[in-house]
Amino acid sequence: MGGAVVDDGPTGIKAPDGGWGWAVLFGCFIITGFSYAFPKAVSVFFKELMHEFGIGYSDTAWISSILLAMLYGTGPLCSVCVNRFGCRPVMLVGGLFASLGMVAASFCRSIIQIYLTTGVITGLGLALNFQPSLIMLNRYFNKRRPIANGLAAAGSPVFLCALSPLGQLLQDHYGWRGGFLILGGLLLNCCVCAALMRPLAAPKARAGTGPHVPQRPSKHLLDLSVFRDRGFLIYAVAASIMVLGLFVPPVFVVSYAKDLGVPDTKAAFLLTILGFIDIFARPTAGFITGLKKVRPYSVYLFSFAMFFNGFTDLTGSTASDYGGLVVFCIFFGISYGMVGALQFEVLMAIVGTQKFSSAIGLVLLLEAVAVLIGPPSGGKLLDATKVYKYVFILAGAEVLTSSLVLLLGNFFCIRKRPEVTQPEEVASEEKLHKPPVDSRVDSREVEHFLKGQPEKNGEVVHTPETSV
């Protein structure tokens, strides 16, 4: 489970590890930024939405939860669409949906309409962009895949640094309606990224060697065979528990600061700090994971990142002023960046490229329920207690539990797995099962054998035993 799977991709075409892959990486960087930063950045508008519609924390938290639930829960749908139509067309449609949802939300008159537009439509659009972009990235990179995933994952903190203060600025000047309208226009850039996702082409055949057509395996719209992999099952369970608490602190940290009396702009700057640290944490984690001595143990590094994140939540619950929240955001950015850089690299290492499109969809579906109830449950706890400390403790306990599930499950899974037979052992076993053959063959025996064969028109009639 901990080792990296090396293959040539689902089309039999070897990953170029560069070339146009850098353009694909750039597009994936932008898509990842929008997909992960948007549900957090939209929390800047929560206070004004609460005043507009007369609702509580838990009601506004549903906006981010529905966004994330659509991003995760539509995983199998995205897998089916990608396997049926390809990555580029699916992403083009997704970009239009993402923009349409935010534009429509700017005209909403109730919180239910916000759920349907910002949550469902925009969330579906981001999902139709996010998953195909990851699939294309992992088709273009193999040896450099850890660092490529780390660089692409850095899009999330970069966009969080930009979108959070931008959202506050738009709210101050144009209100939440004008802010939603402008953000909807920005999401049209997802269509530009979709145009970069050029499918891998088969190499041209050399003159005189005949056309070379790569072997394509039979296509499955959704490959459920991944559930027979114990490593995949352990990963899916651990990731589902993790996302219960992973996204809770970034959603509530701005409101926490405002509740302490921190000015709105200064409170929104906390997400910028978190994102700035995250920018450097993700590529660094990807670079470290790509080292030859570290890559076989990437799953253990991922488990440590989850443990670090949960421990940070527990210690951050003791923050009582703005300085304490700043320290919390610094360490949370480091741990969160490690988790973001490693989660899909570890999944790819478990299932390989051929099953990745189906595996990521199924994992996201399993995580969707946890994402849907995570932030709202934190909001319910906050409405009942009016104490942010308990929200952070709950989130930390959930992430810590997931790290232990992955660590212990992976450890016992490896120990219980049958040992892999080495090539030398296979060769020795074949020798043992082969009948003994005398290497010194008498030429007279060969001549006698050939003469004993029936002849036709002076020629030896070839049998399977005498034909080469």
C-alpha cells in the first residue's frame, strides 16, 4: 500500500513527464485553486448573509458544506462522464456551470436559493473541472508525479490568499450580490483551463516499421473492482473520517476572529496567512515525497500529516486573541498543505493510473457525506455553546482518529498480505517444476527421430513437436 505504482497510463502511452504536461499542470493549478479555495473564501460573506436573511452560523455553514459535498459527492458522475466523453469536454461544461451558479446566486431572495445556486450548481461545475484536471495531470506525469501534484495542490492556498481579501473588498464596495456576480465572471477562467487539457497522442510510427497503435484496455464507465483492494478500502475509510474535521477550522476562523472584536479586514487576513504558509508547504511536501527513499513510504508521511493537522486543531482551540489565531493559522497551513499535497498522490500509489479515474470518484463520493455534515455540525455546536473552543476540539479529534486508522490499518494490511515473490524465486520455482533436460543432446538420436517421421513428397511433415 505504501509503494508507488509505476505504469504507462490507461492508453498504453508513456507519461512524458514534461512538455505539454507543464501547461496541463498550470491548468490544474488554477482549477485546484478555485475548487478548494472557493468554499473557504465564500465564508467571508457569511456575516452579511446572516444579517440579510436572519439566519444562524449553522445555516450559513451549509453553503460551504453543499459546495464541498457537490465537489466530493459527484465523483462517480464525473468518472462516468470522463470515461465516456473525455476530460476536455467535461471541463468546458463544468466551467459554464460554475460561473452560472454564482451569477444566478447574486439575484437570490432566500437562503434556499443560495443553497441551490452557489451550493449545487457552482459545486457541480467545480467538480466537473477538478476531477478531470487531476486525471490529466496524472496521465502526463509519472516519475515527477509527486512534485507535480504538490505544485498543482499549491493552487488552493494561492487562490485562498487572493480570493479571501478580494471577497472582503468586493463585499465592502458592491455588497454580497455584486461580489457573487464578479466571482461568477472569474469562474469562466475554468473554461480556459479546460482548453489546455490536450489528450495524449500516440507516438508516430517510424518509417518501415508499420503503424504503432497502443493497446487500449476495455473501458468501464465505473470500475468497482477497486473495492477488492484492502489498501483502497483503508484509505477511503480514513479519508472519510478526516474530512469530517479537516475543513471546519478554515470555515470558522474568520468568524472566530470577528467574534473576538477583530476588524473584518484584519480577520479575513487570517485566511491569507494560512494560505501563504500553505503555498510553500505543498510543493515542499511533494518534493520530499518524490525522493527515492521517501516515496515508498508516502502513506506513512500522509498519516503523519493528518496527525499534525489534528494536533494543531487541538492546540489552536486555546487561542484567546488575534495573536493566538495567527500562530494557529501558521501551523495549520503547514499541516493542511502536507495533507493537500499527499492525499491524491497516495491514492494514485495505491490503485495506479488505469483505475485512478474510477477510484478518485468513489473516494470523493464516500467523503461527500462527511463533508456535508462536518461544518454544519460545527455550526450547531457553536450555536448551542457559543464557544469556538469546542468546535476546534471536535475537528481535531476527528482528524487525529483518521490518522490512526490509516496508520494502523496500513501497518496490519502490509503484515497480513502474502509476500510478493521475487523474480529470482520465480525463476528457481520454474526450474524446480520443469522436467530435467540433458543439455548434451546426441546428434544420432535427433537423426533417428527425424527419420522416424512420416514423409510426403520427399519432405518432412511438420508436427507441433518438430515445428519452430
